[in-house]
Amino acid sequence: MSDPIENQDDESHAHKPSPLERVVEVIVVPLMLAIVAIGFAGVVMRFFMGGRYALFWTEEVIRYGFIWLFWLCAPVLVWRGSMFAVDLFIMALPERARTVLRIFHCLAILVLVGPYIHYGWAMAQVNGRQLSSALQFPLFWIYLAIPVGAALIAAVVLYQLFLLVTGRYRAEDYS
């Protein structure tokens, strides 16, 4: 007996990655692999080599890597409608109400990320000359993740808002 999942020729339900998702994937996948490899190397060197060859910088690299990972993945989650939404409530509404609610939703997200862009850039500038404790790496590049990620979220939301207002995107496409 054949598996019905294997015999599905209908690809309409398959998620086709957007160009945004593809670009983020090219950055995020190697970053995540590097974080895992560095973490593994740090554990091996600390616990299996008796601590004599501990890599003092691994925790710092992992922490900063995760900060960038979050801020690079957030725009993709917003694009997919997986962030800032409770679609159970939205999908129960009529189509016109869903569209209007989604437009207000987009505007609310823009209001939310605006301060992240502004104050994130200010934090990057203020803390830019400060160096990280282990690597002596300028913290500007770490704090820069906040305004960059928030600006990418804003760009995604502005594009979705444009599609909604021009009638090219339906509210149910976000869930």
C-alpha cells in the first residue's frame, strides 16, 4: 500500500519560499551551524580537555550570534504572519473585516518597530566605541542588529500594507 503523502502531486499546499526567505536562509543557516560548532568546540575544550585549553571567547560569539539570528529571522516570521498575530480570531471574520483589521495590524507593527529603529541606532552609536570583554570586538556591530532587524520588519510590513491596500494580497494569505 502506498503512502498518500508521497503520491500527492498537488503542490499548491507546499510553502514556496519568498526571495526574502531565501536571502535570510543563506545568512542564517551558516550562522546557526557556526553557533552550534563553536558551542560544541567550547564544550569539548573545556570539559574533555580538563579546562586547560578552554576557548574563552565562545560564549561571547554564541550570544552575539543569537542576537543577530533573532533579528534576521524576525522579518521572515512577520512575512509569514507567524509573529504579532492570532489568526484564529482573524479568520473567523468576514473577508472585508479581515482586510481592514490586517491594515490596522500592519500600522500597529510599524508603530511598534519605529522606536526599535530609532533607539536601536542611538544605542549602536552610543555603545559603538565600547569593546566586548573577550574578543575586544566593537559592540556597534552587535547593537546594529536591532535597527537593522527592525527596519527589515518595517520594510516587510510596508510591502504587505501596500499589497493589502492595492487589493493584491488578501488577509487570509498571511496565515
